[in-house]
Amino acid sequence: MMYPATPQQQKVPVMQQEEWFPLVNESGETTGKATRTVCHSGSKLLHPVVHLHLFNDAGELYLQKRSMKKDIQPGKWDTAVGGHINLDESVDNALRREAQEELGITGFIPKFILRYVYESIIEKELVYTFYTVYRQPVTPDKNELDGGRFWSIEEIETTLGSGVFTPNFENEFRYILLPYLKG
């Protein structure tokens, strides 16, 4: 005789598949692949990511508050959209996917700023940086982020170095975004 599973038996966690990232050279050409765990373990394997800086008509910059569940820089303020490019995914598709997943935004026109290598203690990324002006509502995904808001450029400048922002955002803001905007 077969018995139905008990509630405890039904709640057995399903094994999640490990996420795979493309490995690239500094020109962005794919050279291999590795798991998220390996890429974030201090291996310094170069893998691609996208960043989108989101401005409103007042010239304020939207920043996301990273979830406390994140493995890297939990609870810090960061670039509006940032995420890894999946295997066999184009930069544009990754940018649009991440923007919709994180902020619920679609139909934006990204403007490319530049591509650069960012290295932290645990990882090395090839960052494709974009910006856009967005006039529609922004709805942060509560599973991905702990919120977000628009900041004035002056407010960001006076908060730099206080530990509120991710180091990657601070570097990108100081050395790439500000010079580009003032350029």
C-alpha cells in the first residue's frame, strides 16, 4: 500500500544547479567557462558583467540597495543595474534581462560608456558600462534588492568614502561616470 508523502517529506529542498559564467579575455572574447562559485573564490578568472546607470530628467542617479542575502557587498548602495552575462548571452540581452529582473524596467535606450576590468579581493570582472535616462516607474524586485532611490550627484559626492557604497560603484562613479558626464 502506498501512503502520501508527509508535509515534512514534501519540503525536501531541490538541489539548485550551479550557475555557469563565460570566461573572457580583456577584448571580451570567450575563452572558457567556470561556475559562479569558482569565479567568486579568489580565482581571478575574468568573467563579463553589465552595469547600467539610470538617470531621471532632474539628473539624479538611481542606486540600488543590495540585498543582505548577497554574497558580495550585502546591504551596500550600488549601480542601478548590475549583473553577470550568462553563457551564450549577448551584452545587450544581459543588460535588458538584468534591468527587467532587478528594477522592472523595459524599453530604455542604453548608451555605451566603456568596457574595463575591475578586480576585487575575490573576483575579476570585465565590466560593460552603460547609462540611460528613464522616465517610467522603477520597481525594485524585493527578492533581488532591499530597495533603491534616486540620489543627487552632490549627495553621492559627499557620501563617497563613508562605507555606504560598494567599492566598485565608488570607483566607477569617480573615475568613469563623473568624467564622462563632465566630458
